Amino acid sequence: MSTSVNAIPTVKQVAIIGEPLIGGTVSGSYLYENPNENPEGASLFRWYDGGATGTVIATSIDLTLLPVHAGMTLSFSVTPVAATDETGVESFSVPMEVMRDGFQNISDEESENSFLKQRGQFAFHANGPKDGVFTSTAGAFALKNRLTQNVSVIGAQNFGGVVPPEFATYLQNNPAVTMYTTQNSFGALVPISDHNQLLVWGPGIPTTLPDLQDIKSVYSNGSSLAFIYKNPQPGENTIGAVGTAATGGEVPVGIQNKLMFDRPKAIYATIDAFAVLTELGRVYAWGSTTNGGAIPLDIQTQLNSMKVDRIIASRTAFCAMTASGEVIAWGLNGVIPAATLEKIYDDNGALNVIANDSAFVAITKGRRKAATWGLAAHGGTMSETAASLAARGNLVLCTAAPWAMCFINESGQAAAWGSAGHGGEAIPVQSADEAASNLPLNAEELLEQGDIETQIEAIFSGARFSRSLQSRVSSSTTLLSGEVVELVRNDGSFVLLNRHPDGRTKSLISWGLAATGGSIPSDVRQTLMASRIRKIYCSNGAYAALVDQGATEGVVVTWGRSSQDGGVIPAELRGALSSGVVEIYTIQASPAPSAAAVPAAFAARKTNNKYVTWGAHVKQEEFDPGRS
């Protein structure tokens, strides 16, 4: 074997691709030098906690971040190995801290429980990856390539899919770029020496822009971006925004002045307004005066007397909470009636709040009961059955679809109320079977069909829950046995997944509109029951499960609406999705109460750095972004 110094392989620009958030999958990246003269062989990869002298925690190119990784100082290393077995020197990435909870000072709970997800991306369903490798508007996407370290943007021009030529250079060979999106525009935060610059493009971006340098964090609503500056000088603005004034694209001077003495902590969003939470727990809002951007004087006075620590947003309203359980809300369909407040405070206040399009449900701290408010048809008023269960308390699961809500108590008794797949007078397209049998669209009636309620009760039969943990009531719970129960939803259906402690599928129950995944085909169900389901993702009207099947890892299984939402994998792509997938992403449209199917799509990232896309707005293809 040759030991020539010239034959020693080398690498440069070792980096971690993706945001270090629990639940996401980050990737190691590097550029192998002189591949033509000395081709790469089986290079060695290591993930360290604590840097070069720390502990090795994994030896793969991809790393899915689990709760055990929270707080770690993560480094990726590569020891280059040539095809002729020469070994180079181990090289390391810049360390990154794995965040314990949330992103940009907004917790996972706040984002999960809000209608528009609070992660600076245009998304409405909580189960999307948080790594930032793939970021989409409603009709275009940007992805980071770990092999070339480029950022590629693909999609329709009216959704920001065409990058201005002047920006292209900034997106080349820069793995540190972080992407943000509205419905049809992109923002790219790019490093420049010790500073950074936010580049913005797409419909609705004004020609006159604020200062877009030295930004700490970026947030988005449906049409505008808002951001917090990093270390502003005394007297300078602490936050900024870009977009139309009517949707929060301009920050009022009055708010800027208040923030000079009480610095911003995080910015939350309805569909077209923003609310900033300060370090001292104060709240100020701007944007659409109807949808939460204007706080009435009496509510602002009450907010000023509270130390707010959490905010949840529906499409049209904000709800602020304190650690002691106080709640107050404003915006369209957001103001809490006195009778509802009394129910909440009579049981020690609110433990947590969950929102959908136009309604809220609060879980109380005492007996874990439920109280609702907002638009009645969307869940603001519970059915008699739901109200009876809510009064009994002991709730363990609760989640919200855009126009319906669902909770389950410790005994496995479930209730759903609201509209399963439409709002107002507009009725969605039904499947042939639904139309023929005149199935109801009421969420409660859909839950009560067949033996769904009996199946749910069977999951919780004999289940034991920890009484020592003051965890919130959310869409997922872990039993003392180690079983995990998770309630997933899309625009028109719910799926309840029960997994054994070792990850095997124990139960899988679905209900809602069959066309949007409420009915799982028999072959799909049997396949999922025989698999280990890592995670279920959803578009507006379909589901995609990432599973392991025996020794084969990373298989994709789908069901739901096929024509627009990716519920059926095209035959020519089935082989590409039969192994090696590490993450699934979605391109989501705003849930719309209309008779037309909502266009949405899936994208899968594979271990070989290839991507597979299917559904609306995208090519039905497997592609290598490094060659596109």
C-alpha cells in the first residue's frame, strides 16, 4: 500500500447540516479534496458530545436527535479514507448545542398547539421535521445539499421558487444558511464574516426594506417576516419586519420604543399579525387589526399586569398565559367569555391551551378538564357528549384539526367535536363511498361510526399514568409501561398510533373523512401493523409513515387523497422509497374550507443524499440536488 504524502486524503469545510432540534435529523457534511486524483473510499464518521475530546455518540452520516441528546455540545467529524485505503487526519465541525426545547425561544408546545406552526416556516400540521434541511412555501422548496453544501430552491415563481440571480452566489457553498418562508416568499439568513444578512424574495416583498443585518432570529406569518436584531446599540430598533403593513410587515414606532427598555424574547404569529413577548413578560401586537394585530385597551391593561410566559395562536387570535395559569386572549373569535374564564379559574387556571383555525380549548391545571371558546362550528362550542367528558377531567391527549378538536381521557373515552373537513357553508369533495352513503361531516358523528370508540378504549384498558409529572396535555403521551400513544391529524381526519416500548406497532386507529386518510386501506394497515413506525407525517389530505420493515430501514408508506396530496406513491417511485429514507417533509397549503382539493406534496430525504418528491407543485421524481 502506498504511503506517499501526496496520497493522504484530505477534507475541508466539515459542517453540520440542519438545525440541532430534538426530533430533527441532522447530517454531517464535508468537501473531499482531490477526488479525481485520489477517489474517496469508506471514510469514517463520528458524532461527539463535547467536541474532539468528548464522547462518541454515533458513527453514521445522519443523526436523529432524541431527548437524550438535549443540551449536548454536538460535533461531527470525518476521517477521510481513500479508495486505496490511505487514511487522512480526522477533521471536526464547529460545535453546535442541541436545544432542549423549541427554537428561537418558542417552545415545542407553543408551536405544536398553534394553528400556524411557530418555526419561521409555512406549515400547519405539527409533525413536520424541525431540522431546517428542507423548507417550503406553499408551492416551492429550498433544500440543503450535504455533498455540495449548496442551497437549492425549486418551484413556481409565484411561490418564490425562482431565486434572484444576484442572490445565487450567497446560496453557494455556505452550509450555515438558514431558510424561512411565508406562503409565497423566502428569507435566507446568510453569514458574512462575524455578521449576517437576511436576503428576502418572492411576491409581496416591498422594494423599500428595513435594516436586514445582524439578525438573531426570524419568524413568519402567512405574508410577512419579523425578526429580532442581535445586540442592537442603545437607541436602535430591537426588532424589524418585512412585508405589507396590513400583515405585520412594518413595526409601529410605539412598539419599538417600548422594546428599547424591555428587550424582545420571541415573536408569535397568526396568519397575518405578530405578537412580541418581552423578557419581562409583556406583550405587544401589530399587523391585521382584525386577526390579533390590535390589542384592545382593556386587554392590554390586563396584559401589562401579567408576566406572560407562553402564547398560543389560532389563525385569527392570540392567547397569552402565565406560569400560574392565567389566560387572556384577543383577536377574531379569540376573546374568552366570562363563563369560560370562570370554568378555567375554578379549576386552578389553565395548564395549557390548544388552537385551531378559529377556536381554542384550555386544559385546566386541577382536574385536567377542558373548556372551549371561539367559533362554535370550528370547536368553540362542545357537543353535549364532549362537554360531559370534559367535565369529568383526567384528559391525557388533546389535539386540533383545522376545524375540529379531539381529546381522550385516562379511561380511553374519546370525544370529537366541530367540523371534520369544512368550515362555513363550503363542503369538501367526498370520496365515492362517502357520497353514496351520505356519511356525516360532523366530527362527533365520524368518531362514533363503527367501533372506533371501543378500539380507543382498548388501548387505555389497564393503562397507568405518572402522577408525579406536571406535563401538559398534548398530542402524545407515554404510559408507565413504556408504550407511546400519539394522536395525529390533517385537514379532515385523525389517526391514533399506539406503539410497544420496542417500537413495534400495537394499534392503529383512524377516523374522519375517508378521502383525506380517515380510512386506511387494508393492505396499508396490515403493512403498518407489521412495521416499526418511526413517525407519521401529513399533508393537507394525506399521510406518509416512515417505517422500518425487518432489517430494511427507512421505508415510506402512504394513504389518503392521491390526486393532490401525495396519498399514493407513483409506481415509478415505489422503489426509490422502499429503503434508505431518513426524513419526510411536506409542502402544505393553507387549510381552506372549499370544495376544491388543497394542493400539497411530500419530499423524502435519503441516506444517499437523493430526494424523492411526489404530489402537487412538484415533479414526481427522484433526484440528486448536487446534479440538478
